[in-house]
Amino acid sequence: MSENQVKELSDKYVFSTYSRFPVLMVKGHGCILWDSDGKKYLDFVGGLAVCILGHCHPNIVEAIREQAQRLIHVSNLYYTEPQAKLAKLLADKSFADRIFFCNSGAEANEAAIKLARKYAKEKGCRERFKIITMTNSFHGRTMATISATGQEKIQKGFEPLLPGFTYVAFNDLEALNKAIDGSTCAVMIEPIQGEGGVNCPSGRYLKDLRNVCDTHGLLLIFDEVQVGMGRTGTLFAYEGYDVQPDIMTLAKGLAGGLPIGAMLAKEDIAASLSSGSHASTFGGNPVATAAALATINTILDDRVLENCIEVGGYLFQKLGRLREKYPFIKDLRGKGLIVGMELEFDGGGIVTKCLERGILINCTMGKTLRFLPPLIVTKGEVDIMVRVLEDVFSEI
């Protein structure tokens, strides 16, 4: 099928919920993608933080192939080996005791919202149901998760929203304290806001947030859908801030490219979701969990975290030199291999010009260029991307 035929079919039959670039991607390997004309692209989007080990990593491909030949799906009425192994691995490597599997970050966050409310009620606090989230946060596209998301543009047209969410400014502990009342049951936060513009916590903010939750008997939920799975240089972002949540959500990079989500919680909290209280037909699918096992083991065994720290620092340094040179760059934020460059103007044109030159980057919140390369990216590939970006900047 030709490129034009694919575009025509998509434009005619697929919901118009995406503004797509006029490119048909057909193949990927490592940090490189190829379109239908054979043009190469250096990928600093990584499927929006999904392709954590690059495209078609051999360990993930082999795990998928082996599992697909053996068993693809049976439902959660029965036990499966990959799911059990993945649950143990996640528990062993995190603060958590129990894992609930689903298919996306939105579903994982939906589960976390339900768990927080049900836990409060089972502890005798029936009046507690409100969850405090942050302005410029992003937690998903379901009704509950857009209600939790602190962005009006995400919510517009879907009112009335689900009640029970209060928004406060990120990094503002005073505002958080003022928002807590007798109906609050939890605080839900991204350790680093990705969609919100790569906003990082300042100083002791997350530690102080943990203390506030402990003081008021609130659950602390970390949404690590985008920043988990090694993105910040540790397997989970919370490890880098020396703070443990009560509940954590994962998705995106967890299976290296296949759809999967997970909610992790401590034993006494997880007990509130008993048999029949929550479910997911495809959650913990054997193929997806086999891919996730291969992904995590590769991250841990192949010095991927070390590469993330080293190359992430190099990327930040190189982008920092651009900031010194071009006054329209307002700020540079990030950790590991999630980096945001805030401009004085809309960044959409920069993204398009980079695409034309074979570099894939992303823009969020209108003015923030976001860099989310696979964690296997090299310094040489960073050099290539930065050279192209500087060429584009020099034309402004």
C-alpha cells in the first residue's frame, strides 16, 4: 500500500483526534526510524517515552516472539507465568508489595484513584474522597483522569467533570497545606511533570510533601507513567528524590513498546481492592508482561541506567550551550533523559523544521521543546540532534 493510500484511509476512517505529521513510518531500529521513502530520522521522541530501549530491541522482540508462539491470552480467570514473574520483579525492585496490571497510564491512574477512595472508606473515613493534584499535571484521558488533570484545555467540552479533585500549584507547599481539609484522602503528583512542560521539583519539595501526607493521614500517589522505567537515571523516579509513595503508577516504557500499565501499592493499602472490586480484561496479558520482563531485565543488566545518567548529562550540557547563545531560550529543565527547553515563542515550527532535517523532537505546553530519546541513545546521536537544532535556531 502506498503512502498516499495509507494517509487517505487514515484520514477517512480514523477519528481525527491527532494532528499527524505527513510522514508514514515503516521501520525502526535503535534510535532510528525510516519512513516509506527510505528517509532516516533520529528519534528524540521515543514514542513519547514508550520506546525506552529504542525500536525493536532484540531482547524485547525475542520475548514477544517466544511468548506469542506459546500463549497470547487467556484472561485473568487463570494464572500465567509472565504476569507472576513481572509482579515479583516489580515488587522486588520497588517499595511495593502488590501490583495491579492494566493496559495504559490512564487505566493505572484510574485504578489509583479508586484505590485511594476505597482505602479511605475502609479505614472508617467515609467523608474522605477528595484528591489534590497539581496545575499543569497530566494523568490521562478517561473521565476520572481528565478530572484529575490540572489543565483546562484537556477538560474542555467534557464537563461536568468527576467531582472530588482540587488543584494546587506544583512546588507550592503552602498552597497544598491550605487545600487540605476533612474530605481529602490523597495527593496525586508526577515527580516531574512531563506534558506540563518538564517541570521539576525544587529542593525538598517531594520530601516535604511526604511529611505533609503523613501528618494528615493522606495517601501519596506518584504518577510515574512518563518518568518511571529509568527515564530519570534510576529505575523509578522516586528513588532519585529519596521519597517513597504509597501508590505508584507505571505505563509507557514498561514493556518497551507494547501496551501495558501497572499500579503498585503497599500491602495494607492494596488489600482494599478485593476480588471483584476492580478488573481489566487484557491487564497483565502474557505477551505484554513477557515484553516487560525483557525490558526491565535489559535495563538492569545492560548498564542502561548508567547510560541514561551519562548521556542525559551530556545532552543537558549541549543544550545549555545553546541557551547561552540564543536569548530566546528562556529555561532548560530536566533530569536524566527527559529534558525540556522553554522558548519565548511557540515551538511547533521548530519541531517541523527538525522533522524536515531528519530529527524527531516534540513540543508541549506550546513553547517547551521536549526531548525523550530512548535510554540507549549515544553522545554521537546527541551531537547530531543538537547540530540540527542549532541550524534551525540560527535561521530565526
